[in-house]
Amino acid sequence: MRNNDIFIRAAKALLADHSSIYYVDAQTDGFFRFSLSDGCDEQEGGDFFGVMLRDAERDVYEEDRSAFTELMQKEKLLAAVKDGGMKQFEYRRMIGGEPVWHTIRVMRETDGGGGDDRIIIGIVNIDEQVRERRKAEQLLEEREAFDRIADSLASNYDVIYCIDRDSGRYSAFTSRSIYGQLEVQESGGNFFEDALKNTEALVHPNDKDRVKSSLDRDTLITQLYRRRKYSINYRLIVDGRVQYTRFSAMWSDDKKHIVIGVENIDSEIKKEKDHLRALNSEKELARRDDLTGTKNKTAYLELTRTVQENIDNGINYLTFAIVVCDINGLKQINDNEGHQAGDEYIKGCAKLVCDIFAHSPVFRIGGDEFVVFIRGGDYAFKDDLFEKLRRQVLANKETHGKPVIASGISAYDPSVDKSVAEVFERADNMMYENKKALKGGEEPR
């Protein structure tokens, strides 16, 4: 009884940390039990190991039952706590239909002389601690996995976010700052809420609505179910200047996390713009006459194809006229003064035509032939401009070396003309009449 009194006092003290305390006689298997749920009332019984094994079938979580019953074998338990050692084991008990984590701590008390041999067993509810520990372990595993992902992606992205698709909790890895002086949170409770705040603070006004829509949780998840990778380009305002940026979203392997990489694409956009300018420049050069700088025959044919398509499609309100010009005396200059002088004469003729028809495209479609496609503001004054050309040619004819050009004009008449070629032909016929008149010294009609 003296030992029992000691046990009672010790058990009551231990119950501050333990939910149940057992004091077991290892010789007889008799036991005392104190439990918080029983109001610290002492319970006494026999066959401790049998009771524990029977209770395990009812109370211990199925996945932990085999290990628990293995521990509660008397010989194994005594051997495990031989020489005053302690054995500790975590398992789950079913409480209210839910598995709740507990730990069982076993210590052996012996007098060393083969007499009394006792076991003290304490059971502690550690559910909250285990769940917090496992949550921390999960976060650590996620962080380690995220760091590995981030390290592998760091060469491609400036900032990488790993986001829990359900909770929105996230972590960020920054390899290069792209946000200027603004501090952007590297981890947080809800990525989607923080993204909206950052969009307001950083994104170009013209791109804000598009970025907000793209970073909406449901929209993002929907897009990722449709495609392996979802990207958009947008502009940031960083330290007062525009910066082109791209975010790319993709699933992690577990499909529970979304990985978003953000990168500065200023240099990429600049290369694309330079490339586009180069292509446009090449196209423009391909349509330019090297000698005169006017448009060439290729450009003229492209224009006439477009106009003809409009005519064929019934667009009959077009207003345009064609002027056909042919250089007089070019062969004599080439023969008498050389081709360099001939080239200068061609350039002079081109300048004359371009100066008069300053607002209409001029095309060199042959060695000594030009076409003016009169449109826009020039169309209303086409007759005046044409007469100005004729008068200037007559004046030039009286001065050796100045450009002399035969010319003809014709306007498109939708009630008569079915093709651009018909308009060209009338102007061309008029040009040949003028050419004959210029050669014969007659006043051109």
C-alpha cells in the first residue's frame, strides 16, 4: 500500500502532461490506471496485456493496430525497456470516429534483485503537435522541392512562384529583380489576392484588366486544363519606364501546385521589333527602284492586283487615274554621252514626275517608262497637274539636257472599265500620240 500511495501521488503529478497513467506489476500482470477522463479515479485490474490487446481491436486506428499489438507483447515490451530504459511509440486512437495521434511511453522499474518488477506506462494525446509537425515537414518538403524547381528554372525566369492551387499559399524565388524599388512579397497566404494588389501597383494601365483576368484563380486553372503552359505578355512600369514582361504558368507534377515564372522580355521584344523593321525594310527595298528611288514594277503589279480585286468584288466607287510617261531621247544620250549620263537623265525625269505628282505613288516599270497612280488629294486636281507636266516638258524641250517626257492620262470610269488594264491602255495610247507630237515638233494634244 505504501508503494500504491507513492504511485498515486506520482500519477496525479504526471497527469498534468499525460491523459492516462498505468502502473503494472510485471510478475502478476495486475495494474492500476489513472485517467483524466475518469476524474483521476484509480482503477485496478488484472491481465494488463490481455486488456490492452482487446482494447486495441476497438480503439486503435486500423493502420496502426498491427504495430501497436506487436509492442504490447509482454516479453517484447519488457525486453524493450530492459535496465530502466524507456520505449516511446506513436499511434492513432479512434475518438469520435476520427483518428487522433497519441504517444505511449513505457518505463521499467526493478529492484535489481529479482523481486518487484514494475512497468510505468503513460499515454499522451499529441494530435495537435503531430499535425503541426507534419504540416511543418510538408512545408519543408514543398520548399525543398520548390527550391529545386526554382534552381532549374532560374536561368529562364527572373521570379518563380509556387502556389497551392486550393489555398493560394505561395512561395517565391527571385534570381533577378524586375520590380525596381518596389518590394514584392516572397511568400504569403494568398497569391491571387496579392497578385491583384501588385497588378494595381506595377502593371501598365492599358494592360491591367487583361492581367487581372489572367491571374484570376478559376481562369488560370481553366487555362491550364486546356494547355500545358499558359503565357501572356504585358508591360510593367518600373522606376518610371516601360518594361515588357511575360508570365508563364504551368502545373507542378502533383497537380496541386501551380508554378508561375515571370521574366523580363525587353530584349526579346526589341529583337522582334528590329527583325520586323528589317523585314519591312527588305520588303520596301524589294519594291524600290535602285536608280531613281521610286517604286518599281513589282510594287506596281501588287497595287494593280489589289485594285483589280476591288473592282471584281463590285467596289465601283473607286476614284483613281493613271498617268503613263515615257522618256524621250534616252537612247541618243546613252549612245553619245554614255550610260552614266543616261542614268542621270533618268533620275532627272523621275524627279520631274515626282515633284509634280507629290502626293501620288510613282513607279518605274521599265527602263524609260514611269506610271503615276493618281489618288487621294491629287485626284481632284489631276487635270491641272497633268497640264503642268505638259507645260514643263515643252519648256524643257527648248533647253538641251532637261527632261523631256511623253505622257498620257486616263481616269477610271466604273460604267465602262472592267479592269485596271483598260485604264492603263487608254493612258498609254495617249502617251504615244504625245510622243509622236514631241518628236515632230507639233503642239501635243
